[in-house]
Amino acid sequence: MSRLLNDDFGTLAICAIRYCHGRQTYMPELVQGIIRPHLQELSDSNLTVMIEDCDFQERMHLYGDERIDKPGWLKWKADLIAERKRRTDG
């Protein structure tokens, strides 16, 4: 992807994930599944924004049902953190 397309993809990914916050439907899993294979294409700042959004969701208790929705969000956050760690560890 060109740099412009990467920036556009990152912005779109953030918007799509934010749309999913607090939704107790199939949508978070669907959107995460589309973005997850492309995490390496996101900028460092995109990753940071998404991780901070997850932190906010957790603080505000917006993960949804503890047994149904929250595990998927925690996995998403862990994947974002793992990608950031992969970049810093080289």
C-alpha cells in the first residue's frame, strides 16, 4: 500500500473499531477480524490510539457482557499490544 493508503486505512480502521465500542453484536468480531491481518500496515500512532481506546472502554465498563463481549475485546487489545511489542523488539 502507498503511504497515503496506509494513512487512510489506519483512519478507517480506527473509525470502524470506535463504531463497535459498546455494541453487543457480531460487529466487533467482524471488524476486528478484517483489521487483524493488517495490523502491520497500521502506523505506530494508529496502534496507540486503538490501545488507548481499549483502555478507555475498560475504564468506562464498555466492553459489554463479561462472558460474551469482553473476551473478544481483551484479545483485540492483546493483539494490538503484541504488534507494538514486535515493532519495538525488532
